[in-house]
Amino acid sequence: MGRRLGWLAVLVIGLVLFALVYQTLIQTQNLNYVPAMILLGASVMPATFVTYVASRDGRWRVPASVVAGTALFGGVLGTVVAGRLEYDTLRALGTVPVIAVGLAEEGAKLLVPIMMVFLLPRLPAYRQRLGGRPALDPADGVIIGVAVGMGFAVLETMGYAFVAIVTHGGIGGVEELLFIRGLLSPVGHAAWTGLTSAALWRWAAGERHGARNFILLFLLAAALHATWDGAGSLPVMAAVACLSAYGLFRELHRSTLTRPPELATPPA
């Protein structure tokens, strides 16, 4: 039970730290606190959701260090590659269609899950938790995907917050931006990359029609991403958010039910 509620501790501690930094910044007007405010504001909700997904069955089968490293490396690599792809598209076409943004970002975020589908089963810490058995579990693919998606979302939110401060010459409205983007991150980048990463795991595990399902889910994630970015109305964004959340939690439930028998319980 303690591990299952770990996400609540992350949320409470993160919010307290953010409140302390924010209040100190407001009272002292010391701009040295701005980076800490942006970092905490952008990462509290993503870290909370990653902790929830990674420990939802009461144990961390993917080591916490691997989850954290995946989020950091996947977030940095994803933003850099996606940024380059979007820049090259802008130079070639003079504009960046929203579908190109969706394809570029969803593709860039898959780079680390593709690496991890080969590396994770070979990590000693991971195999030890499986009793020395190499295996691919789609539930772990969801965790890796959610971690990468949240790492991407944190860095993207920090960028938006920094631009807002520079543009407006102050922190007015930045806290609202951090709150909204943090609140929506689980039904955005986390859901899209979590779904495609789980499909990648199923394909690598030899599931029937795995390649077809992976391609279809990737295209769906890119389409949802593009629709979100191009949405001009709240109802459209709400529909995308609900569909993304439904897909992610359905996959979380499915991956638990279909877990191979040898992985259903931790080794003694």
C-alpha cells in the first residue's frame, strides 16, 4: 500500500516546495528563484503521474533509476530531434503543418523506447526483479513511454515558461501556464507515448499483428497530437483529452490482465 501511494507523497512534497519557492520569489522579488519555480512548476505533476504508473501494482519492477534516466534522456533527445525536424520542415516548406509536428514529436519520443526494448531486459537490476528471466512485458513498455512523454513535457513546459517571462518581462501568468500544462500532461505526451511504447513492446514480444498495431497506434497518436495542437475550441481539446486518457488507462488495465504468468508475481 505504501508504494501504491508513493505518487501522493511526490505530489504533496512537490507542491509544498513549489509554494515555498513561489512565495519567496514574490516576497523578495529575487529573480534567482525563477529557475527553481519553473523547474518545480513544470515537473511536479509529471513526476507524480510517472510515479503512479510505475508503482500502481505496489512494486517497481522497472527500477526507479531506470525510469528517471529514461525520462531525462528521452525528454532531452526527443525535444532536440523534434526541434531539428520541425526546423528543417520550416526551411523546406516555409511553414510547419500541425500533422508534421505530430509526426516529428511522436517519432522523436520513440527513439529511447526503441533503445530500451533491447536494453531493459538485459539490465542486471531488471532481470534480478524477474528472477533472472529475460522477458518483455507491455506493462513496462507503458512505463517507459509515459516516462519519456513526461520528460518531453517537462522540458517543453519549461521552454514555454521561459519564453513567456522574456516576452512579457515578468512572471505574471507563468504560474497559470505551469499549472494548466502540468495538469494536462498526463492526457497529452504521456498518453500518446505510453500507448505507442506499449504497442512497440507487444510487437517486440511477438504478438500477432504487432507491427500493424504499432503503426496504427503511432499514426493515431500523431493525429491526436496534431488535433490537439490545431484545436481552436475547448470541446475539441476536451474530446482529444478524454480519448487519450481512455486509451492510456485501457492499455494499463489490459497490460496487467495479459501479463505473462511468469511475470504476474514477483520472484520469491
